[in-house]
Amino acid sequence: MKKVAYLKVQSSEAPARTTQPRSVWRELFGSMRRGDWMFVERKDHSRVGASASIYLRGKYTMYKVPEGYCLMVIK
């Protein structure tokens, strides 16, 4: 068995982040209000749908239109 190295809990200030805590989708969906909609191309359907399910949490509908999909905020 490999020995486990114990880590010391630090009480000083944490180091600065190297990644951004923001999401493009969170900012976009956060700015949308009831009745706002956007056109989604077929190739981006699954990616936009997954992000909408996280950040809009059931407050949207996505339906198929001839050019691709339409995402509309309903609540």
C-alpha cells in the first residue's frame, strides 16, 4: 500500500484564481426575460439545450423550426 501524505489546512488568504468563474451561457440566459427567444442552429442544438437545462431550469421551451430550433423563455 502506498503511504498517504497528509495535507495541512491553510488559514491564510487563498491564491488567486487562474480560471474564470463566469460562463458565457449563464450571462446570456441570465439576461433573457419572459418572451425573449433566440434561434439555434441544428449543429448547436444539444450544446445549447444542455446549457439551458442548467441555467434556465425548466423556464424555457425549445422547438423545431424549418431553419433549426427556437429557444424561448416561458417563465
